[in-house]
Amino acid sequence: MKRSNAALFMLVALATAGAPAHAALRVPQIPFASAGLQTRLNGFGESIDVLTQQQDGLVWGTTFSGNTTLTIEFDLAGNVGDAEMGIAKLNGTGNAVTGLAPVFPAVADNGWFAVASFRPGGILTVNLFNANAVVVGTMNYTGVNSALFAYYLTSGPNTFYSHDGFNGDGKAHALAYAGTGQNAGCWWQCWEDAPIPNYSGADFDDAIVFMESLNPTPVTRTTWGKVKARFR
């Protein structure tokens, strides 16, 4: 579903740690109708070429130990429509989704935000707030591995993942970019929320996630070539 104004999901990790592991470039780079996304990232002060600097951001993880809580704040802005966004739980090898942990339900609107905490024992606690900072609810999820997870976006009947191999059309629906300048060490994740018969019709600006932290980072062992090998 295309929208006149793309959704903007901004994810801000509040934890600090050592230098992040950087993902390798995605191979191959995805060609798409890039003008809209390029303009958006330029407007955020980025120096990113959206056609040549796509990172391998299929699955994600934190370098924190299992005894440390990782807290992430998600801020929601833009024309979100009926989109739901959250964390996809993965199995131990990262090649299957075992469940979904919604952060923003479909009813969430502009200005809503959430604070999500990965806790020891695979617990994820999400506190959801509306635009007036009034608590909407608290969700607790189990079986969430902070060292290996993905993201998902549901819009209408479609659910897509940051992990290409989980998408029913076999296409990439999330492109990751490393931040530049004042955003160095941060990440952008840019979504296409409709089935992709041909990349020339995709714009990847239906939802944009800004991840401001040294963690979480893409897990570099899941390169696209290895993903293709897993799903043969």
C-alpha cells in the first residue's frame, strides 16, 4: 500500500557500549525507484547514496552480555496508516521466525512512542505511550533473544521482515544504511510495505527506522549469500 506521506519510525537505543560491529555491504545492491528515499535521507543531513551503500542488515543483535538490559526507545511520526511494527523473534540459528513482538500496534498514531527493554532470560518488556506521554499499556514477551533478532512491518494483510528470506515474495523489503556525519555509529532501516513484483516499482520510503546507538547492530554472519544458501 503506497502512502502520500511515508511513515517514519525512529528507534533510539538508550544504552551505550563499545564500538559496534559494522555490517558488510549488501550483495547485490538492490536497484529501486530511489528519488524519494534519497531526498528524505538528504533532508536528515545524511551523505548516503541509497543505491550503492546498502548494508547487510538482515538480522540484528546486541553485543551486551546476557546479564545486561538493553533499552530502546521507539518514536513514531508520519502517516502510519494501519502499520504495525515490531521485533521478530528468531530461532537459535536465525533461519526461522518463532514469533512476533509488536512494539507499535496498528492503532498507534503520530507522536506515540515506546520504551522496550531486553531483559535476561529472553524477556522483552515494551511500555507504550501516546502523544501526550500517557501510558497506553505494557506488553511482556518471552523467547526474545537480544543477540539475534529481526524486525518486521505489517501493513494491511502484508507482513514483511528485515530478513529477506522470510518474505513470501522472495524480495528485500528493508534496506539498512549506516549513518554518516553526526549520525556515525547509527543506522537507518527503510521499508517497502507492499509486495514487489519488480524493484523498479519499489521506493523503500513507506517506513523509515532510525537506530541511534552503538547497539543493536547487524549480525555480520548473515550475509545475503549465506541467506540464499539457507533457503535453497
